[in-house]
Amino acid sequence: MAVKKEYSKNKKSCKVTFSIPKEIGDRFKMISLVGDFNNWDPKANIFSETEKDGTYSLSIVFDSGNEYQFRYLGDGVHWFNEHEADKEIETYFPGATNSIVIV
């Protein structure tokens, strides 16, 4: 999995592309990117297979100067984190963490 950042020329915003490899993406009928930026809504940001190699990717433009918590959700029940996130934070759920992207 990967997180790629592309800042605007004025640095006020950043396009973040989240990528999931085919071998992980193919395990699920649907993968969502959920986080504090979309009120943890699994229908707001759904991955699609977009790369020639079968990688699933999704891009979101964020305001710079912020941290955003997120997780991946497979088929509405399987939660997993981004191992290349900038950091992680513990959640209210015992043993669970959220990934964080800093832009």
C-alpha cells in the first residue's frame, strides 16, 4: 500500500493518492477510504481498479497544514491500516489504531 502527496504550487492544498495493490484489493468486493475528513462514511470514497498493473487507487485533495485520520474498510467489515502512513493514533476501540496522513 502507498500514500503519495502532490502539493499545489501555492502549497495551500495537497492531492493525496492512496494506493492498494491488486493482491489485497482483489480480496474484497469493495474497499472504502474512511476517515475524519468524510465523517467515516464508507460510501463517500470508494476505490476503483485504475492502474494497468491492477492497483486500486483513490485521490483526495486536502487543505495543507492539517492531519487527517483514516483507515481502509473492505466489504464494510474488514478494517486495515496504511503501513506507510505518517503516523498512527490509538482509537477508542481497544487495540485499534487509525492511520494519519499529514499534509
